[in-house]
Amino acid sequence: MPFDFEAISTHNGWAIAFVGVTIVFTGLICLSVIISQLHKLVIFWESKGKALLTLRLKKRQPALLSGLPPLVQETARHFRTLIPIIGQPFALEDFRSLAAQRGIEVPEYNINRLIQEGFLVENREGNFIWVDEKRG
């Protein structure tokens, strides 16, 4: 049995070689795409807790907050995450100190806007309660 081009053609050697080359190059292309996007996976993995918390907050955020300016909405999200830690009712000073410990800025204007909108309600002792629905 001779080993020449005629034998390769007779036994479908060209088709087998083409399929082999195609498989190898497809694998190399897939590997290069995975490696080029690997940094995004690492970033997500490192910040997965924050990303999951953000997704949960967006799910739980009531439609009532959507009418507020973005900075006030951000303050409302901070209230929502820190209130389980501080408990209700709470003093604004305690809330501000907890927020400062965690590196969160809480502008006075945003707090006043949340009070005006009815999300923060003051009780008789001068403490505040967070409500998810506006009171009319």
C-alpha cells in the first residue's frame, strides 16, 4: 500500500485532515475568548456579595421610590440596608454614625425629602421609623 497523495484521497484523508484542523482551530478560538473574558469573571467573583445585594435590593425596591430623584433613592437604599442592623425606631444621629462607620454619606436634604415623602415617620419620642409605603 503506497503512502502518497492518491492513497490519502482514496481513504478520505483530506476530509479527515480538514475536520481535524477545524476542530483544533475552533477549540483555540473558544479558549482565547474564554481567556479574554476571564477578568470579568474574576471581578464578579470578588464582588459577588455586593452584586447579589444590589440585585436583591432592586427586586425589593417598591415602585413608590421610583418617583424620587436618584440621589434620594440611593439614600433610601442605604436606609433599607442599615435599618435591620440598627433596629426600629432609631435616632437619626445613630443612623448617621452607623452610616459613617460603613463609609456611606447621608445628605440632610435626602433625609428631609424622605420625611416629606412619608418614608421616614417621626414618633413621639423623636425617633424615626422607616415605612415602605407612603402614608397619606
